[in-house]
Amino acid sequence: MPRTYVLVHGAFHGGWCWQPVAAALTAAGHAVHAPTLAGEADPEADLDGHIAEVVAAVRAAAAPVTLVGHSYGGIVATGAADRAAVARLVLLDAPVALDGESALDVHPRGAEFAARAVARDGVLVLPVPGAPRLGIRDPRVRAWAERRLRPQPFACLTQPLRLRGASTAPVTYIRCTANPAPRPYLDRVRAAGWPLLDLDAGHDAMLDAPAALTHLLLEER
């Protein structure tokens, strides 16, 4: 049965990062939407705004919808799944935030990120991180991605997630095993009993291992 995939990028990225996965899902007969969320050029950009953007994309899509959130985008997707009906929520190497928590609250490097924030044109932003944190092992793909990264509006990372407890969608967590970063929030995945799938990929799995990631997404029904 054809499905619709709404793919949500993480901090510093845009919908462009899903191009290889989107092409493969489309070739398999599914519809794909990969919106680019409001960025550093928008002084109003924050978590609530990003959630609203994804909710609009989900409601405009044909059901059933599989909502996929990568990294910070997992928090956005969690909020969107609480407000719009989805068939499944997939968290890709993403922090797991509870109601009232921000991205910086649950990220193990939250204090480090906060110390790196700078003001640009009157907007507080987080500068683009170094390439090793992307985990893209092909140097050509890594260079392609680096040229497209943009600073992240800091308000997106400090605004608390507000959940209404309305989501009934099953949740799957995909852990990128080539990412050495600690993930203390995986205890929440286990406690919730969500399927925890391992993927041999760096943090930016959609660019580091797009075929393997696509296979996992197609298997999750």
C-alpha cells in the first residue's frame, strides 16, 4: 500500500539532506515531503513554529503518513505527532524529549552548545558545527553537505516541547551506531518499549547510508 513519508531534518540542515532517501522512497512508489523549516533568516523561528510547519505538511499529505525526524527534527516530529494523526513516528538518532523539556535540556552537550551561541543580525544562533559531528564518511558527500549547512536559530533549541498526550502512533527509534556521541535518552526508548533498530551509519544517516536507511523505513509499517 502506498504511503506518504514526511521527513523532518535536524538542526543546521534543510530538506535537501533527504534527497537520496526521498528519491529511493519515491522510486518504491511512495509520496515524500521533506520541508525546509524556518531558519536563521527568520527572527521568529522557534520550536513551536517548526512543529506548526510539520503539522501543516502532515495534514496536507495523503494518509497513511510515516513521520520521520532526524536529530533535533525528532523533537519537532514528536510535537507534530501529538497534534496531527500519523500512522507511525520514526526517530532517527534523535533526542527523546518529554513535555516541558527543550532540545538543550536532553542533549548531553547542551551546556556546550549554549556556550557557543552568538548574535547575528540581532538573532541568537548556534554556528554550524565541525564536519566530524555529521558522521558522513564519503568526503565528496560531506563536502556537498557542508556547503549547505546554515546556523540554527537558538530559540528552537531552548523552547520547551509542549505535549498534550494525544498521540497514539507507534514509535520506532533508529540508532546510528557509527555515531560515538552518548545518548542517555535511549533509556527512555527502552522504558517505553519502542523498537530500537541499529543502523551502521554516522549521525547524518540519510547522507552516510541512504540505501540502508531507506530499507529500514520501508520495513516499518
